[in-house]
Amino acid sequence: MITKLPRARFWVLVALLGAAVATAFYLRRSNQVAGALRPGLLQTSIDEPEFQPSASQEQLLALAQRTAAELVTDYPGDAQALNVQARRHYLLIETDAAVRLWRECLDLDPDYPDAFFGLGLVATDRGEYEEAIERYQDVARLDGDDPRVPVLLAKNLLLAGRAEDAVLILEQHVTTQRTSVEAWEMLGQAHLQAQQFDRAAQCFEVAVESLPTLRDALYGLARSHAGLGDTQKAEFYAEKFRKLDDARRTKNNEDAQAGDPRFAWRVAAQTYADAARVRTAHGDARRAEDHLLRAVLLQPASTSHLEQLQRSLQERGADAEAAEVGERIVQIAPQQLEQWLNLGWLYSKLQQPNQAIAACKKAIELNPDDPRCRQAHEIIQRFQ
């Protein structure tokens, strides 16, 4: 459901809010790690006030501020360091400060894609959709591999009333291996805006099949079937949407009354993850990995933080720890084909045939026709 909200946080919140309920579960169980691996990495504890269950929002937000400020001190005049500051301000809805810092980034590096990306987010929030389109086109020009850009570009095209242009971008994007549930949902919105109800319903069905609790896709299905004249299906999906929306509102009210600290966890964790990228770019792998581990401890159910930590571990050959992180990822996102394939490969390197075969079989079960599963078949044959 495309709405013109002045403070939309589309991609940031898609990533962050998607794991909100699971985060609380994993925080209570942060010592529970699956797999017959050497325990330790994800069982790490940090004896600092911000990493205790009693940590306040003020402590966590101050931690995020210190982490971002350290980068600017350590790397003066560095656009990447300023970007971490800007992103923290954006998450805190301190938009003017974020814009000022992103413009400073472009003064330092006129071809810095993350600054254009941030300015695109702000333009969308302010309802300046044509401006946002230009900024995301800048990102695509500088970093054509960023999988977030097609969806955000299409979102703004839709908001600007350019549904046909959005369809062209998304139809190409959903054929790639780096597509997402959000891309299918957005393509459904584009077809819906163009009153192509049958094609819209097909796209929404793909999205709901992957993520049954995706409210906007359920609402889109209700509208699509209404457009097709199928009132029974329209009411069926409308009722599903209403139940999920009511549950979300109830949960949000309960969290607000309880002084829910998850927002502060997310801000601190994201700041650590952003800081890790800067440390890595400057060759400080040790500090980068420490930042990533802290991000995971603050937000254990965030697959993006876990994947970033796993990549760092694999790059330095820490395959056992990388597999441990992979086990956590597939607990949270069991339908993630790429991670099952990666686990199969890691276990094969670790000479753990039972785990390797099990992971590869799971990957094949998820999508036997995916050409990437060829590697899974090869690993199974090697150990059998």
C-alpha cells in the first residue's frame, strides 16, 4: 500500500522492523547457538552497562553517538565516517543534521553513492519524489549492484504517478538472483496502480508465499481481487490484513506503554554495523569484527548484521565461526537458499559431512531448479 507519509523510513524500517519480534526472543536466549560447533562466538558476553538487560534508551543512544564520533576523530575528512554520523541522525529523525552531513560527504567525495542514497531517503520523506528519483539514479550510476535501489526508485516512481516506468524497472529486477519480497510487493503495487489487476495479484501472491505476514501485499491482494470482481477473495484477504494490522497496533501500543527499548537497540546496533564498514575500509579488521559482534549482541535477530559478521569471518578463514553464524541465520530465516548453500560449503571445508549433506539437501529442497544448487549436488556426491 503506497502512502505518502511525510516521515517514511521505507528501506531502513523494512530491514529493522522485520526482525523486531524475533529480536526480543533472541535477546532472552542469546546463549543458545545451534550446531555441533565449537561454542563461543555468539555466546560472547560484554561486561559493559549498555550490553546488560537493564540498559536504558539513553545509555544505548549515547553509545551510538560515541561510536560514530570515534570514527570522525580517527578518520578526519573521511566521507564514510561522516556517513555513519548522518545515518545515525536520520534514524533519530534529525533530518536537517543528516542532510548537512551528507552534503559534506559530497563535498569530500562528489561520487560517494551512500550520500546520494541518504539524500534520496530524505527527499522521499519530504514528498519530493522527482528529487528522490534523481538521487537514486545517481546511486545506480555509481553503484549499479546495490539491490536496494530498484525497489526505492520504483517506489518513488509510483508515488510520482509513473507506474509504467516502475514496472519496467521492477520486472527486470525480479528476474535477478538479488531480488526480494519487497520487489515483488512493489511490482504488484505498480500493476495495481496501472489497473492491471490480474498481474498485480500474481505479484502479491509471490510476495505472500515468501512472507505470509506481509500486510501491504495482503492489502494489495484484497484490492486486486476487488478490481477483478472476485468479492469473496477480496474479503478473504481484507480480513487477513485487518487481523494483522490490529495485532500490529496492539503490539505497538503495548511496547509504547512498556517503554520498549528496541528502537535504541536498533540505532546502536546499526551504528556499530555502519562503523564496521568504515573500519574495514581502513584496514582495521580487528575493530571491524568487534563492532559487528557488538551489533549482533545488541540485535541478535538481525540477519543483515549476522551476514555482515559472517562475511568478515569467512574473509579471514574463520570457517567454524562463520558456520556458527550461518546456523543462527537459518534459524531466523529458514527459507534463505543462499545461506543453506553457504553452510553446506563451509561444513564441507570443515570436513563435517553430515552437516554438509543436511545443509545441501535443505538448499535443494527449497529450490531444486536453482542453478546454484549444482554446487550442493557436488558436495553431496563427494561425501556419499
